[in-house]
Amino acid sequence: MSLANAFFAIIKRDLVLALRRRSEVANPLLFFILVITLFPLGIGAQPHLLQAIAPGIIWVSALLAAMLSLDSLFRSDFDDGSLEQILLSAHPASLLVLAKVIAHWLVTGLPLLIVAPLLAVFLGMSTQSLGILLLTLLLGTPVLSLIGAIGVALTVGLRRGGMILSLLVLPLYVPVLIFASNAVEMAGAGLPIQAQLNILVSFLLLAVFLAPWPTAAALKMSIN
Amino acid sequence: MSESLSYQLQANNLSCIRDDRVLFEALSFSLSVGQVLLLEGKNGSGKTSLLRILCGFREPDVGSLSLCGDAISDSSYIADLAYVGHLEGVKKELTVYENLKVSLALGQAGHYSIMDALDRVNLTDYDEVLVQALSAGQKRRLSLARLLITKNILWILDEPFTSLDRQGIELIEALMSEHCAMGGMIVLTSHHDLSIQGVDVQRICLS
């Protein structure tokens, strides 16, 4: 009971904080929208080309937007000492970290899902791939947050960890990108996509169960 | 609190080495219920490092620690301690009340309710105020209020008197002697001379 209390208290705290620091939340979303709207301008009036590369564009932008938002996951808690207090709690640090990641996904990942249909229509994506796009984003973006959390936890103690963070995290993002954008592409061509979706689901389950432990351990190392 | 009479913090042969410099070595002490341990020493003599070892943030390079028989790696060790460091550990975008609410959720309820604790540290009527509007001394008192609302035995305080005025210092000293009388123990560093009535104060000078 009290663990559930702590879990939801952390989620609520982070959501309230996000509400009071809107610019930090809006930044990755704005980036996502801007990148996608710039593509048609750059490529010119070639609707078929746009349609063909739409899944890739949207997924690459989502991935970069997720990476852009990562630093805010633990930065302010690290700077003001709240992280020490969270790790000093008698509750398992991995679960409290999971609560933080969930809150982070709700404010940075979920908005991408909400604006994605609009942007997909903008790129001329067909309705059948649109549904699959949303499904892959729903399965894939939490994985990005969970994997990213490990990287941020490792680099939050460094003064300029940004570059190392991208190098650490980007290779781990690639499988998600490949399977997710492939699924959307296949769905557009009317081919079966069960395999890709299964793989994404397994990524998500693995990340939910396995990522919080190394994240908590890395945070303990970082506050040392 | 008869069962807590057996509580004892025991440090055996602790050493801390930082960047090839030995900060302290072969440091042993034991602290029982109702006692205060005051760490003294120059800047950079390893006071904060020792406190962070006691919190479990750092591992001692040599030696071991136990709190009433629990090794530092046990979760019951962590459950019994509360730490106020250089960083206040409060979010400036949250109100005073919201901050304490989160601290309460992370620990176990203690002797004071949130409102009583705010009264005690002279922050009555500040509960709806954003922390960023507080002065440095008020923030410090808020972070000390956290000690009151959660159940804990060992207080670890790193320079608790920083940015407090004279009344603030007297207040914290009163809280500390109250905590010791209720069966708690305290480890702190301070440059301020401690005057706590009726409490057994041990001093260790790190040099």
C-alpha cells in the first residue's frame, strides 16, 4: 500500500512539475512538429515520394524528439538534491525510477502520439498505415524512454554528458526504429505485420522489467 | 520506545580515499540512542564524505558500518535514517505542502503531521507558497521539517545551520534535543558551536 502510495506520489509530483514548467515539455513536441513539416518543403511537390518515406520521417523525428527530452528526466532532481531523497527512500529505487519514467513518457511521449495522426495525414499516409503508426508509437516510445533512462542515469553526473548520452543511447534505439517503421511501411503495402508487432511488444515488456534496475544502480553511482 | 534502546550505530575502521588522497583512515566510533556525534575539521577534511558514507551514497574504501546490527546494504538501515545535505532536496516549482507530501509518501509517517511540522519550524501559513518564493533560511527550515514528518532514528545533517538566523539555530537545536530525548541519534557537521542541553555530544575531529 505504501509502496503504491510512493509510486503514485512520484508520478503526480512529476506531472505537476511538468505542468509548471511547460516550455520544457513543449520543446520536444515542437521539434517533432517542425521537423516533420519541414520535410515536404524540402522535398518539394512529390507526393508519392513523401508518402513512401512518411513512416521513416515520423519515426526518426519521434526518436530524436525522445532523445531531446531525455535530459530533463533526472537533471533537475539531480541538481536540487531531490534525487538523493528519492534514493534514500526505503522503497525499491527501481520502482520509484519506473514511476519517474512513466511520468516522463506521459508528458513527452504521449503528446507525440496525439499530434502524429495530423502529421501523418499531412504527409499523405493512408488510413490503414495510420492506425499501425499509432500502434507502433504506443509500443515504441515507452521503450525509448525506458532505455534512455539508463543512459541519462549514467551521464547525469557529468557536466557535459549530452554527446556521450546520444552515443550511448542511439545504437539501442535503432532496433525499435527498424521494426516500427518497417511495420508501418508493410501495413501500407497490405502485408502482414504480426512479426514486427510481436517484436515491439517483447521490446516493451523487456524494457519495463529490465531497464529500471540498471537505471537505479546508475543513479546511485552518479550521486556518489 | 523500549525496543529502540538497543539501537546503535557502529562504525569499524572506516577509511575514505579520494583521488589518491587519504581523507581519513581507521576511524571507529559507536553512537547510541540519545547521543549526538559532531564532526569537526577543516574544509576538505572529509566530513561530507563521511556523512555520505553513512547514508550509503558512497562505499567506504575500508571498514564496515552497521545500525543496530543491520549492515548498510540492508533496506532497514536506509529506512531508519534521514538526511539533509548541502542541497535542500525540495522542488522550487512545488508548494511547501506538496514538497512535504512527497517526502511523506517516500517514507513512513512520523510523530508530526505536515501542518504540525510547519508550525514547529515557524513556517505556519506558508503551506500554499511556492518554494521558489522562500528565502534561503526558510528553505533550510523546510528541509529540516522533512525530518519531523517521517519516522526515522538516525538524522544525518550536513551543516544544518547554514543560512539560519539566531532564532533558527535555537529552533534546530531544540528539535535536535527533542529527537534525542525520543530515542533518536544525530550525526552532524557544523562550524557553529553546538549548545544542546542535556544531550551527550561526542566530537570527532577529522584532520
